[in-house]
Amino acid sequence: TMPSIADPDPTPDPEGVAIPRGTINVNEAVKIGQKLAAGQSSDEEYYIKGWVRRFDETQRSKSDFESKFAQYGNDYVYLSARNDGKGSKEFYCYRILGKSGAPLPDHDALMIGDFVVVKCKIQNYNGIIESSGTCGIFSSSNAHFNEVFPPFPGCPEPGEGEISVNRAKEICDSRSEEHTSEL
């Protein structure tokens, strides 16, 4: 069940970005995270919408950031419910990735001012409200991101009790390998 929380001060959503039913904004995500004990994560994953406000320069200034970005394709960003810089609440996307957890191809796929919808669990990391582990971008206003990860209109995320086509293929491949080794 999705919480019913007031939606204070959000900037209107841009046109053309897929926003799943039940998506919450940054302010709502922060309220959920503040109800968690320090170190606790939510049991469920949420779709969270917001504007890329800034990057975590502490992470980006580390000497191995570029090599790790090339290897893992993840970045560290703060989202806001507002695009005008006036919102005081931020949601920290720790190790943000592309669609379905795919690596981001380059730094142009995620930029300040982009509107994104991410999917993740919410964690209270000693007062910092952030994604628990990695989070994936479900949709974005970034044109380069959408060229690399084209949207699939009409194809919803798997629901409860459903699996994705990729997961079904993985299961079939693993069972095929089991049967081959038995021969």
C-alpha cells in the first residue's frame, strides 16, 4: 500500500517522462525515511520522482572515481522535489544506475536539472535519507539517457508474482545448463 502524504512545494512534472502509478516525490520519500530508525531500510521499493539538484562531490573527487565509473557505471546524486533550487529536502541516490540496473554509459546520461524517476528502497543512513544500496533510473528527461535506454511504451515493470523477460531467460538458461551437465 502506498502512503498518502501531502505533496508540498513540488515543481510540476515535465511532459513526456514516464511516471508509474503510485510514484512519490522527494519530500514524501524523505518523510518515509525520517520514520525509519538510523540504519533501517524500508521493506518495499518505491518509485521516487525528482530533479537532479547536485552531485556528491565528495564521492566524485576520490582518485578512483573515474575508473570505478568506467567499471560500474554508477554515480552519486541528490534529488529535489523542486527544480528552482528552493526546496530544502533532498533524497540521496547512492550509486544510481541506468534502467534495470544497467551501467550509465557516460556522464552526459545524468546531469543537473534532469527530471528522473528512480526505483529503490528508502534508507535512513544516520539521518541522511537515501537509496538503500543501488537505485535504477526508471525514466528521465535527459535526451542522451533516452537514446541509450529507449523507453518501451506499454511495457510495465513486472508486478508482484511476475518476472521480466530477461529474468525468464536467465532461469531457462540456468536450467538448460543443469540438464546439459546431467547428460
